[in-house]
Amino acid sequence: MVVLSKIYTRTGDAGDTALGDGTRVPKPSLRVEAYGTVDETNATLGLARLHAEGDMDAALSRIQNELFDLGADLARPAMEKDDEAPYTPLRILASQVVRLETEIDAMNDRLQPLRSFVLPGGSALSAQLHLCRTITRRAERLAVALMAEEGCNAEAVKYLNRLSDWFFVASRIANDDGAKDVLWVPGATR
């Protein structure tokens, strides 16, 4: 259980921060950039939820919670030492990646195949989901770099990859099942 009785601690005033295992690292470290970008995705998702209802809002709520789990996963290095931790560290699981894939397939079954690239826009929810998608892609790039440089949970990287796809397909659902998608017209303004 998290208890936050005081919000500021002054421990980061010198430009470093604590990871999930207590290790202190510089704030611009790759690991902090990766989980910070996941946090940015989550904040943007909160804006998207202002336009969501019903099943879509419920799915976005679940994803927001999972993004906090993902941030905790990325904030805790050295997976090989998980069994030495005083508690079971949160890690993204393969089953969460599979669930995203299943949901993507179910949403995509409602849509006509694309004949052009989709431009972000249409409905407010669709535009917000595209923003979530692009921030998620940045988080994924950072997590891939983190995996190569320091190591991280491979399922976390897969989750980010599928989540950006999930946001893309959900953005089409939010555009009246793709009927209101804004399509790219190559060279239209030449």
C-alpha cells in the first residue's frame, strides 16, 4: 500500500531520483525517461477519457492502471533480483500483451480495411487517442534503448508496442467505426 503523507521530499533537488529498488540515478537517465514517458502517456489518456463513455471508458481506465504498473516495472531494474525483494515487484506479464492483441482483433473486426493512412483527427476522442499512440511510441523507443543498454522486462516493451496499436484501432472506433476517419491524400496540396 502506498501512503503519501508529504508530497515534496527535497531528495531530488540535486538532480537525482530514487528507482523502485532505492538506487539513486540522475533524473535524465534513460530509465527515468522511459517510465516518465509512460507517465506522460497516462496523463494524456486522462484527457482522452474526458470524451469516452461506456466500454471504451472502462477499457481506458484499465489501461491507465496498467500504465502505472508498467511505470513501476520500468522503475525497478535488475529483474534477476526480483526474488530477493521484500515484496513481489510489479512486472508486465505476457497475458497482458495477449489481452491487448485480443482486444485489437475484436475492435478491428468492426472496421473496414484501410485504403490510406489515417490522419489524427475526426472526433475529440480519436484525436486524443492518436496523441496517446504517439507518446506510447516514444515510450517504446526509450524502453527498447533501455533494454539494450541496461536491461528491462521484455514484456514491458511488447506491451508498449501493442498498446500503441490498440490506441490506433481505438481511435478508428472513436471515429464512428472508421466512417469519420480523416484520410491522408498524398500530394493533395501540391
